[in-house]
Amino acid sequence: MNSKIAVPLFVFLLLFIQISSQTEQSKKILDKHSDTAEQIIKSSLSEMKGYEWLRDLCENIGPRLSGSEESMIAIHWAEEKFNQMGVDSVWLQPAMVPKWVRGNIEKATIVKSNKFTGRELNVASLGSSVGTPKGGITAEVIEIHSFKELEQKAEEVRGKIVFFNRPFNQTFVNTFRGYGDAVDQRGSGPSKAAKFGAIGAIVRSVTSKYDNVPHVGTLFYDNSVKKIPAAAIGLIDADFLSNALKEEPNLQVNLEMDCENFENVLSYNVIAQINGTEFPDEIIVVGGHWDSWDKGCGAHDDGAPCIQTMEVLDIFKRLDIKPKRTIRCVLFINEENGIGGALAYADSIKSKNEYHLAAIESDRGAYTPRGFSVTADSLTILGMQNWLPVLNKSLIEWIRPGGSGVDISRIEGAKALIGYVPDDQRYFDVHHSDNDVFDEVHPREMQLGTSAIAILTYLLSEEGL
């Protein structure tokens, strides 16, 4: 046989054998675990327990910004829910977190203009921002679309309010790509503007929804330059301001905010677990971040996703599933404006020399299940793909390489770090804004996500990696 033909044929045969082996393995997994997966889905969809927990959390506690009184109420609320489940252990893990208070004043008004004087702009203070002096700051506004443009106009910036107006790119199919493409102007824009002498910053909200609701989030000050006040602006008013500046480049805006940063305070991660029956020293974490921004009630970010992971333990208890490996739910505090909870947890597992087989994070809203994004070696991911016929029952379509989540990324030595990925098309409509409320969460979408995470957790426990 010609050698040029033999090599491709050999590769084809190997691929055929591998695919056949995977197909056979997938069938065995399906036959073995199909009934349990269907019981998990039936229990989740019929009882809607997590959805009702979310209603209680949103309507009776509300947003849970790190360091706030509401965050502590929510921490003890979750602790009590875990105790009611009858899991093997529940504890609070101390973590130091920032304390930032929004205050009562956040407004921007056009105060010097031939045509627009008195026009108010819908703004909200960005997390960690310093406030303004009483009465606010008044200055001309310069519109900027990129950091390159900021550098090019450096000499024009001094003494002005920089208006970062780079839009969310609606042409990207993946909305997280659109967010990532624009969010740097919120995170580091104020300090970059301050470097050139700006006295304040207004940032176009990073959102896929065209409305006038400001979308907040944290900024990160560069301590080498002066900290200047910064606010997010709704998209309708961002476009209005942009057009007004084209007519009157010298118009002036007054920006007033009374937000304030305080010393770090003590808070807690909430942790609960069911001990493994055969391999108790192999830990599987499920969780998300229990804090939220103080706009809306943090329903999608990250209340519902956290409750999905809480309900994994409850489903195991109510279906009397006794996992081979230890299942631990961790509700991390302080993801939104720091990673105090993640660092505290990482330090704890190092000091205890605990081994984590895998960790699953849910922090992308509670929409229809799509897949799991996995940080692991290729053979591990290939093996997990054998589980897809079981996971398909909860609408999971794929398992593929990718990032996991901010909090679990700090866990060292785990064989797989896994991000739950629901549909992302509506997530940035609500993200970090007053739009993120309980009514935006669909019960079936949320409970199907709970089912997907619970089934994957069960497979990890029973099959290992």
C-alpha cells in the first residue's frame, strides 16, 4: 500500500475506534444513571423549591452588597436554609470585605448650555467610587471612545469630566464578549482619565439593552493618581449627551454623589456539605457568589445561580442520594467588588490540605441551560463528554474547554474547574442594574439549570474523573 494512503487510513481507524469506544461508554453511563437524572429533573421542576427560595430572598431581603446589613441577613438566611435541609455540616467562614455605601445623592445635570440647561441625566455611582464635594463638581465634558483616543486628547482632558462612550458591541453573538469588549472603560477608565487631569468620569453603561437604566459595577483605582468620582449613565441619556456635545462642545455638567468608602469589615462565606460514603476526602464544590450589587435585588447576579447550587444539596437529601464523594456548597462573599471570600476559602483548603476533585460555579444568570465550560486537561474533558447523553435530559448540549468562574479559579489542585453556562442573550439586559429583579427569572429556566448542575454533581460523585 502506498505510504501516503496508509498514514491517513491509520489515523482514520484510530479515530473510528475512539469514537466507537466513546459511544459505547456513553451508552453505559446513560443506562446506569438515566433513572436518577430523571428523578432529579422531576423533583426540581415539580417542587420549584429553589424558585420559591429566590422569591423570599428578593422580596424580603433584597440586594446583598458586601459589607452591608442586608448581606449579613442573607448570610444567616442561607445558613438556616442549609440547617433545615439536614446536611452533615454547615459553617460560616470569616472573610474581610470592602464596605462601600452608595449614599442618597447621585445626579448629573447640564448646568451651562444655550439649549439644555437644567436637563438631568440618569446616572448611578460606580462601585468603590469616591464621592464629590457637597454641591458636586461642575466642568465641561469631553467625549472619549477608546483609551487610545484618551491619550491623543490628553491635553484637552485636564479639568474636565471625561465621558467614556464606547458602546456594547451588539454584533457579537456571545454577549460576554460584548461585555468584555467595553467593560475596561468602567474598570480602569476613571484612573486613566485622572492621569491626564480629569476631575470626574461618566461611563456609558455596559449593557445589551437599550433603555435609560444605569448599569453599575466596580471600578479599580490606580493609587498612583488622584481618585476621581465616577458614575454610569443610562444608554438613552448617553446618546442624548453625545448629541448635545456635538451641538455645544462647551456645555457644562454638574456631577454630585455622596457615596463613601469605609474600612474593611468582617463577613462570611456560607458553607454546607454532605459527606461522601466511599471517598469522603474527595470534595466536589458547587457554588456562586452570595453578594450582589445594590441595584435591583441581584436576582440573576447571583441570587438564582447561588440558590441553584444550594438546591443541589437539598435534592440529594430529598431523593436520598448518598454520594460517593463529598458534596460541598460554598456561597462566596465579595465577588462583585473584590475576592475576599474566594481568597479566604483558598487559604482554608490549603491550611487543611483538602483535595478538591472538581468545582462548579454558577454565575451567568438563571436562563435556559446550554453547557459546561471546563478548565481541565483534554483527556478529562473527553471523559466528561461521555456524560452528555445523561446531561442532555436537562437540555445541556455541550461540555468544552473554557473558563470556570472567578471564585473557584482560586482553588488549586482541582482536576476540573467548571462553569455552568446558560443562554447568555438576555443576561446583560439586567446585569448590575435595577432591571435585575425576581420577575426577570423564569421558574422553569431556573429549575432546569438546577437539574443540570445537580446531575453533573451526581455524575462527578459517582464516576469520578
